[in-house]
Amino acid sequence: MRRLLLVLAVMLVGSAGLVTAATAAGRGGGIETPALIAPKATVRYEPAAGAGGINPAAPASVTVADGTLDKVDLLNDTGAPVSGALTADRTTWTASEPLGYDKTYTWRGTATGSDGRRVPVEGSFATVKPVERVRGTLNIGDGRTVGIAAPIEIQFNSHVRDRAAAERALSVTTSVPTEGAWGWLPDENGGSRVHWRPKEYWQPNTRVTVTAKLYGVAYGDGAYGATDVTSTFTIGRAQIVKADVNSFQMVVMRDGQQVASYPASYGLGSDPNRNTRSGIHVVSEKFTDKRMVSEQYGYDVMEKWAVRISNNGEFIHANPASSGAQGSSNVTHGCVNLSLENARAYYATALYGDPVEVTGTPIALSAKDGDIWDWTLSWQQWKGLSAL
């Protein structure tokens, strides 16, 4: 009985305490809670502050959490600001121009946190110093019109070890769907080279844009891309030279129609060194006058209306000295000889990239014959030259 009375007494005291607490709360008009402290702004940098060896083509930005950016500058090592812009919500600033190699960049500015307090935007980073800056050059300039067999070539002024990295930076877009691929050929002129070839001849009037985003690409061995290159050009009419050496004629086809047939003399068949090579040649250069020299055969002559079709010395050109053989026999040192009048007429129509299809000789055009031998390979063989 005494225990029961003690429990009741404790319960009454507890109830009284609750009433008292509730009454006390009622006097103040509600229960008061401590005010929440607003968070301080946090600034993040890309690249990280203090970083070195940064690729200058990498993004450069600053972002604030729990606040907004008041003002941001990224200064180069001469104190000049780098172009950039804030997002609409003022939480991120991003550089809009590429940075330079071997430079130090410094952040300046402030951000305001949700707590109303300012924090500095500060710190610096340094970009990589290349052992070598390798430049790539495109073979077809802006606005040019080229033939239907024209390859796109990028010639580098030094060796590119990481070909896959370079190839990933390359793209070709066309106004007409065109299947094609990049292929790496043996180094030439002191550097690597890569060609893009369509699977079949280009469609006439195709508009082509090639973009090589090479700046900042790491080629290996401390070498980096020096600059981006780009070009937009057009594929012209479909002109194909049909050069059957046993016909003693050179036939010009344009858009599927024969437009000319010229009496011709090709390479002397009895001398393998003088055979005109069979295969798809590509027009690469034109000369109104071209000096032609051979120590092996002892000649040094100036010829007119010369159109180069390979780098092994094969041209289509005028040669009055072989006029008696043109149309009846093959006597040349490998070139296609025409009369002055016919050579000039053909010269006027020839474009870089026009195909010249030579048939009827036992010696095939190959990589040994120089620059443009892209079309001597099957499509599967060509794709095998890609680094990807």
C-alpha cells in the first residue's frame, strides 16, 4: 500500500512538471529553437590550385558551392586576363580560350556564401612545357575544288609516336554520306603523315570539312600538338583518265561521258624500269614547264604541260620528240606522252585528286612509287592502316 502511494505521488509530480513546462511555453507564444548557421561558400578549382604540368587544352574553371561568384579573373603570367564567362546562376566560371604552353595562371576574385560572408578566389597552376611542339599541315586548303580520288593528308613536321591519340583528334564531315577511314603511311619529309581516303571515289559536288583538334594532344616522348587545323573544300566533277597502255590512247571521261581521246605513248614495255605502273594514280601537281632529269638514262629536258601522277617520275606531258610513236607504240621512260596541243588541252582540265587509271602493264603501282598510293590497297587493307 505504501509503495502504491509512492508511485502515485511520483506520477503527480511528473504531471505537474509537464503542466508547468507547457504553461511556461504558453507564456512565450511557442517553443523557441536555435537559429541555423548558414554554410560558408566552398570554392573548387579545375585544375586544382597549385597543380603543375597541366595540358593547356584541358578545361579551366572555378565553381562555388553554397554561394555565388562575385568576380572572377584568370590571369596569365603577364597579368592579362583569359577570356571566360559565368553561368547564369553565377556558380561557375569557365575559360573560353585555350591556354598556353609553359605558362603560370593565377585566379583572382571573390565569392559570397549563403552566410553573407565573402571568401577569396585565389591560387595558381602551371601548364606543361613540351619537349617538342609538333605542327600538322593539311594538303587541301579552304575553298579549293579537288578531284574524286583526292586523299586528305595531314603531314606532321616530326614523328608522332602515339598515333591513336592523334587520330582521335581528327574528324571528317561531308554533305553527302561518305564512308572513309584514316590510314598512317610511312614517315615522309621528316615526320609522320596520315591520309583519309573514302571507300570509293568521292561523289561529285560533295562539301567536305576536315577538323584536326591537335592543340594539346600528347604525341608521346614529351611532344605535343602545336595548333589546330581545319579546312572546308568541295569535290568537283568526276573526271577519270582511262590509260590502257596497249591501246596507245589516253581517254578522258567526265561525269560518265567520254570527252577526249588522245594518241599517246606509254613506257617502253621491254624495260621493267620504264614500264608505266598499272593502278590508280592520282594527279598531285601541274607545271606549265617541267625540267625532267634522269642520270640512269642520260637525259635532261624541259617539257611542257606536265601533270604529275606519281612521285616516281610519272607525268602526263607534251613531248614532241615522241610524236611519231604517239598512237602507235610505247617508247617513253614511264610517262604518258602527248602532243603539245593535246597535252595543253588535258592540262587545262586536270585537278588535284583526279584519278588516272593505268592498265595493261605487268608492273603495279606501289608504296615504292611515292606519295599517293592509297588506291593501290583494298578497302580492308586500307582500314588496317588506322591506329584505332
